[in-house]
Amino acid sequence: MKHIELLAPAGDLDKLKYAIEYGADAIYFGVPDFSLRARINKFSEKTLKEGVEYAHAKKKKVYVTLNIYAHNRHMLAIERHLKFLHPLKIDGVIVSDPGIMSLVKKHLPHVDIHLSTQANTTNWQAVKFWKEQGVKRIILAREVTLSEIKEIRKKVPNIELEYFVHGAMCMSYSGRCILSKWMTSRSANLGDCSQPCRWKYGAVNSDQGSMNKKELRIRDDQKRYEMNIEEDQHGTYFFNSYDMNLIEHVKDLIDVGVTSLKIEGRAKSVYYVAVVTRAYRKVIDTVETQNFASVQKIISEQKKELDKLTNRGYSKGFLLGAEPPHDFSDRMRIADFSFVGEIIGDWENEGNKGNSVRVHNTLFKKDKLEAITPSGNFRIKIKEVLNFEGKKVTEAHGGTDKTFYIKFNKLLEKGNIIRKIG
């Protein structure tokens, strides 16, 4: 069985490192101006260079995102950025705009071109066309089904195919959405989506309609936008989509010839990146041993891990040919586990050894905790907490750049993650 690539997201240098340590074969990331992640993206050219060097030192591949739909005003800056990328020896560039593709060919002639899902490639003739333009890999539209992937592979055998397996889905066609621009003047296709599909909406005024529904005018809870729509007794999240989760179909995707399995989530936390990357790594590794009983056991275990992440409910998207469900009744599924900190090093004081901890959410000495590592999880207990001044305290709070020093019943390793149970 051919080894399949696991491709993970990175919204900053820390997330890149976590993705690699928790099992990614390759990472995709880019600077905010050109990468469809203008917000919650901390990469600069300096840290992008550091990320490339770190990944290559770990023998992992890096794909830089340049997948905005560019206007004339972007062209000079994009050319400057391509010249910056030239000496970094990146492994691929993700593009959706033919103009940017032409610039990549000019300035990075030896770098592989990956066609973004934003280009909405849904059939084998389109795949063949892009291959003839010099594209090395097609990131297929999320609307493509398993049987269609199989036919694409048969018709165009000598091209790499990438497919999203986990993360947020957009209500618009493979993310090519105009709602944000229409409603808030922030363009999703320039990386600045305000996510109006995720807002909660309620009635401003209404008339009683049929079937217990109301014809009404709605606005979102922050009073940003109003429109006419229908609402039942549960309210409405009429643009909201479930999250994608295809962990049960890793082998199916390998069998039909997918080259790379892609995780969505450059705006998510290091906790999300670590848990999701590890889950798919474990399943891929087990599938590649071709041990069916072990595969089912690992899938079951990792499905439970993914359920421990806050999510919008999971669906299989369009993969099996059915119309995916839409989440009209709720916004988020809040898990019984919460991310509270990450281990950033060790400390020692008068013979006491413990860990330096970057705290993300409130942590109490009495909390029930679990450590997450690249290999698995285990329960831990806090024995002592010191604040950044070295004073003993009973709790630690996030939202600060200060480091806390915590002695657990077991010394943890840098890069381990702590989550609270309950």
C-alpha cells in the first residue's frame, strides 16, 4: 500500500511545531495578505522562514498558501513575496488564481504548484486541463464524492489528488463565498471572512405563517445585519454547516487514489491541531499495516478523541454522495474536556522539579486533568502551583503571557498539552 500524506494546518509557528510533533507529514501555511487567512494568522515572512527551516530539519514538507483571488493592487506585493520565497526551497505553492500561477511559474519554476480547493475542481476534465497547465496536485472541491475521485484517478492517473478530511465546512461552494463581502464588506476570497454563516440570528418582527413557522425579518445577535427569513420555535442558524469528520473513511480514500489527506484549521488552537493530527496519524499508520481488527479499534478510539473537541457536530460531507446535513438547531457542541495549558519546559527550585506551563484557561489545583502526548493520554494531578513570581497559589489564569510553574505527580515533556476533565 502506497504511503499517504497527512497534511496539517498552521496559523503560527507554534501550531506548525505541534502539527509536526503530533504526526503530520506536511504543513500548509502562509502570510496573512495572500493566504485566505487574514485574521488569526501570526505568520510574517520572518516566522514563515523559521517554519520552513524547522519543518525541513524534521524532514517534513511545507506548502505555502498564495490562494487569494488577486486584484491588480496585489500583483507587485505578490511578486516581491515570491522572490522572498525563492531561496527557501519550499515544496509547493497553493494557488487558485491563474494570474498568481503564472507568477509562480516565473519566479519559482522548480516549485510544485497545488491548485486550491477555491478553484472548485469537480471533474476529471478539469483535472486534466490543470495538469496540462503544469499543476502537480489538485486539491479537490469538498463536493466531490468517493466514486468521482475514483473516476478522476482512472482518467488522469499521473497527478496528485488532495482531499479535506476534517474541519469546518463552508455553506458556499468549496468556500467561494460572497456572503461576508455582501454583508460586512470583508471578502472571504481575500482571506478576511467575517463568518456570517456562523452568527446566531433572531426575529426583529414577524407574521405567523403556516406549519408553525413565521415569516420574519431577522438580524444577528450583534445587530450587524438584517434580512428576511423563516424561523421556527428553535430559532435559526440557516447558514450553519456541520464540521467534516472522515476518520472512518481513511482507507476508502487511500483505495481510490488520494495522495494527501488534509485537515482544515489554521485558525484553531494548538490543542485542536495536536488532537486531530494525532487521530488521523494513528488511523493512517494502522490502515497501512492492513490489520482490519486493529483499524476498527483505533478508529473507535480516535473518534472518541475527536468528540472531545468542541465542534459544530460532525458529518461526512459529500463524500458518500448524499447531501450533507445542515445545523439549523444549534451552534456548537461543547465538549466535557477543555484545553487549559501547554508544557513549554522544565523548572527546578531547591530540589523540586516541575514544568513551565503556558496557561490558556483557568486551572485550579483540585482540577481533574489529563496530559495529551503524541503517543497517548494519561491522568495527572497537580501537587504545587507557583506563579511567575515564584509564590505558591491554588489557581492559574490564562490570558496573560506570564509563565506558571507547576509540579505534577509526573514530570511532563515539552509539547505535552493539558486538558481539564469536566
